[in-house]
Amino acid sequence: MDLEIQPSLIADALLTEAQVRKALAKLIRVIERLGEQGLRSHKGIHLHRIQNQSDPVSGLPLESMELTRSARVKCMVKGHCLVLISLHTDHDETYKKR
């Protein structure tokens, strides 16, 4: 599966604690070797569709992936590409519309 990482996610990651940065690095390594089916069935990733949220440009549904107990990455699957959009260190913040 191809991977696209939005610059704002990288900027947020640089400002967060080491545990979250390590979890993000591990997630990226795992994603690089999985296809979409493997991504959805992987026991450690926990890809969840976010209710009532979609990308304003493409209309694709937004999803979240667990990094730590509280940190999540908001993302979307765009064809054969996983787009990592934003990093949220507060679990509930991930699911709020922006």
C-alpha cells in the first residue's frame, strides 16, 4: 500500500512526546508492508471509520488509527494509498469535526 503523509501531521509529531513519535514510526513501518486488506485485518492497528466525517475535497470517509491509549491518527484510504492527515494526542479530539 502506498503511503502519503500530510506535512501538518509531521509538524505535530515533532511537538509530541517520545512515546507517540515511536508509535507513529512503528505504524509507518507496518503500513509500508501491508495492503489495504492487511491493514484492515491487522490486530495492532485498529483502523476505524469515523462516523459522519469525510474529506471535504474527495468526499472519502475519514478513519482513525490507534497509536497509544490516547493518541490517534486521522486518515483516509484513497485508492491504493493511505493518507495520514492529522495527529491527535487526545482520543476524543480525533472524533470532533473541524
